Amino acid sequence: MFFIRGPLDPDERESSVLRKIEMLEKGYEGIPFKDPYDGVARELVKIPGQESKIDVEPWLLPAPPKSMSFMLTVENFVAFIDSNGCLEYARKLGGLVEGGLPAVPVMFGVDHSLTGGAVEVLSKELGGESIRLIVFDSHFDFIIPSIRCGLIQYDLETNPETKFSPNDPFIFNRPNSYNADSFLYYILDKIPRENIFVVGVSDYPPQAAHEIEDDRVKRYVEFYKDLEESGVHVITKERVQRSMGEVREVLSSTAMPYTYVSVDVDVCSNTSIKGARFLDYYGIDHSDLYGLVASVKKSLKTSKLVGLDFMEFDIYNAGSERSGKVDRTYQIVAEAMRRLIWQQP
């Protein structure tokens, strides 16, 4: 087993960029860890294995140095994403994974797109048809930018309380890049669809969306449903909450020799943690995550764990104190990891 730092954070949202600038000017006062790896490592007392780090350009770090402040603009982050910068870094990460084999890579990082680099290398090494990919996530990270932007534009036109601005040029004409929203779509040629399980999904199209005639909404619904009908297993948050025993049964059994587990920490957003980059949904409770992880652990009697990651940390909220309450993101991640790797099923 070897451990990887993955502090790539190209979040292009204006609110995120402005917050980075503000915190940089304050010297990151009150931020317990500039790299989420260190936050989890503290909870584990000691990282029990070799450590590697993906080299990230300083302006793309979650806590950029002051010398890079001139690079912190929405335009620069958009240009990075639209030019497939996330794909380049995913491939860098893949190189680290390849160099560490046959040891099992365990990554703690920010941008979820890095996961695709690890999965690509392992699928090449072991055969994608032999790998079960389990992703715990509030979001269905198959959604390409043209579809995502269409939904935003529809929201702008129809929702009086929209959080988007019609003057934002970056919600129009974006290329279909590889990024944190879409990386799963771009690894469909590496892993068979029926081998992919996305668990804890909160953005499943509601029934009302099926009845909207606008082409932008219809395209989103059809894209989502087509992926599900073609074999991708979508296990919604509501299904987890309603039928936990059934979901645990699904995760505890597998006929595939290998398993890769990826946890987007926003799967527990707002219910148990605040330390996720995206807090647009209420996720499952951390106790539910522990139960699901225990079920995956049970399946590892017959399927070998070949990779694990915890992604999408927000260093500004994770582990920080707000209104007298300390966020438990790092503690919850460390405990989930213990239950998956070390604890007996």
C-alpha cells in the first residue's frame, strides 16, 4: 500500500476564487491544513506506508502561495479546465500509480478528476473487465459541460431565485472537457458500464424533470437515463435511506476479482460534514457511509482491493471551527478508511 497526496484544486467558481484570494491575504489564518492529506494523517496518527505526491503548479493548489495571487482569476481556471488540464494531471497521477504497482494506491485529494488517472492505469494493468468501480458521491460525475451548461441556462431563464448570473460568460459554449463533473464519462472505454456503481446520488432527475419539454432539460434526463439503462448502477441517496439492507447486499457481493473504491466526501455533505467543495445537497449520514463501507469490506473476501481514494475536500471548512462546532470531515474519512482496510468485516 502506498499513499498519494493529490492537492489539485482548479475550482473555477467565482465564489471559490474570491475566497482563495481573501484567505491568502489573511495568511490562511484559521485553516488547520493546507493539504487534506495532512488532515487525514493526523487522525490516523501515522500514515502506514510509503508516501508520494503529484506535483501541482502552485496556483492550482487549494492554498496557493502569495506569489501566485496574480494567477487567481476565474478566466485562468476556466482556461485550464477547458484545455483539458485536469486530464493532464490525471495522467500524471496515473504515472505515480503505475510506478508504485503492485502496491495498492490510496489517495487523499481535491479534484475528483484525478481518480480517472488511477482507474485508467489499473484497468490497463489488470483488465477493466475485471475491476468493479464503486464511487460514493452525491453527484453523477458523467455529466459533460455542454449538458451541465444547458441546465444552468435553463435555470437562469425559469428560476427567479437562481444562483447563477446571466452576465457570466463561462456558462455558455464550454467545450466538453475532462473534469471533476465528467471524468467518469471519459473512462467508459476502460471499465464496462455494468462494473460501475455510483452510490449516494442526490442529483438523480426528479419526475418533474421528465415532464419538461425544454431541449436542454430533456438532453440531461436522456443522457442520465441512457447511462443507467446501458448498465451503470445508480444507487440514489433515497434508496440508501429507504433500503439500506438491500444496498448493502449489492455492495457485499461481487463476481469480479478486483475492486476500486472512490469516496467523494460530499456524499455526506451538510448531514455530517461541511468540509466538501460542493455543499449543494444534503447527503447520507456518516453512519450510513460506515455501513456501506463495511459491506464493501465484506466483499473483499473474494475481490481484491486495488485502489482507494477520498476526494473533493474543502480545506477552508474541513476540520475548522464554526459557531463553536468543529467540522469532522477528516475524522469521518479516517474512520471510513480504517473500516475498509483494517477492520474485520
